[in-house]
Amino acid sequence: MIVAFSGLDGAGKSTQIEHLTQFLQEKNTKYYKFWSRIGYTPGFQYLKNILRYFLNTKLPKTGNSPQRDMAFNNPMVRKIWIVIAILDLFLFYGVWLRILHFRGYYIICDRYLLDSEIDLRINFPTENVPTWKLWKLLKIIIIKPNQNYIFTIPISESINRSKQKIEPFPDSPKILQIRLHYYREAIQNKVGENIDGLISENITNLKIINNLAKYS
């Protein structure tokens, strides 16, 4: 089974993933937990580390910075970055996770394609990546989750929880509002099942565990 957790920061994804992994451990079930975000997948990170080594300090560091913004002002740099990032998603979503699934692993995805698509919409609005043929092909090839949960929470609560967790790169209230809009749109289009982040974590955990039984 493949379970994907998407949604706003601080909405409870990590907590529910911990509950789920503990449940699977108690059942002696082999599982694989995979965190991903476009541009930060293992393969792309490895490539960037290699480039940083050979180019010394010419590549911007991870996270928002004036140097990174300046680099992405170049349309060619943006497109190359996006293409490589998408190809890496092909490798992990279309090949690696499929191999693990074939070997009988329960796969837990901490963020999935929806989160990456929203990142692209926010960070590269002029590129309109969701209309690219490469992106559409990715959506066809990736292994589809059995359960896709989309966690939502009020913006103010997301900000408070991010402060408590000391998030290194928190979104601004404006960006959080845009993200929430896209997540709600995805829920309306039945991309995933909405989980209210304000509901008791025990109730949410019970719901997720009960849903697992449908695929056992």
C-alpha cells in the first residue's frame, strides 16, 4: 500500500506519519518512508553537491537568498532546473517507489506530487509547468497512492506551529494563503481526502489506521 501525506506546514502530517510508522512496526510490517519536494529529492541533491564541489561557491546555497533569486532570473537557468528536478521525480516516483511496492513494502510518502506542483506554481508562475508535456507524462507514469491525505489548517495556526517547530524556511502568510487555496482546490477535485489539522490527532490516527484495513 502507498499512503501520501500532503498539506500545509504544521497541519499534523509528521505526527500522523509517526503514528503510522509505529503501527506498522508493531505489526512487524516492512515499510519505507520517503520525504520529497521538487528540487530536494536525493538524486537532485546529490547532483547539486557535485556541482558545488566543482564550481566551488558559484551555486547558491539551499533556501531563499538573493543569490538564488538572481540565478532564477535567468529563464534558461529556471527551465534547466525544472527539467532536472522533474526527471528526478521520474526516477523516484516512477521507478524507485515502484520497485519497493513490488517487493511488498508499505510506502509512506511525506509530501507527494501535489505538493511539488504547488511549489512550481508558486515559485515559477510564468513557466506554467503543469501544462508541460513532461509534467503530464510524469503524472501518468508515477505510482499512484492508495490513500492521499491533504492536511489543512488555518493560516494563523500554521504560522504558530512553524514557530514552535523552528522551521528554517517558513512561508510568509501570503504564500501560505496561496498554498491553502491550491490544496482546497485539489480537495474539491478529489485529488485527496481532506484532514482537518485542528481535529484530535488520535481521531485522525484512528481514521488512517481504519483505512489501512481496506487494503490489507
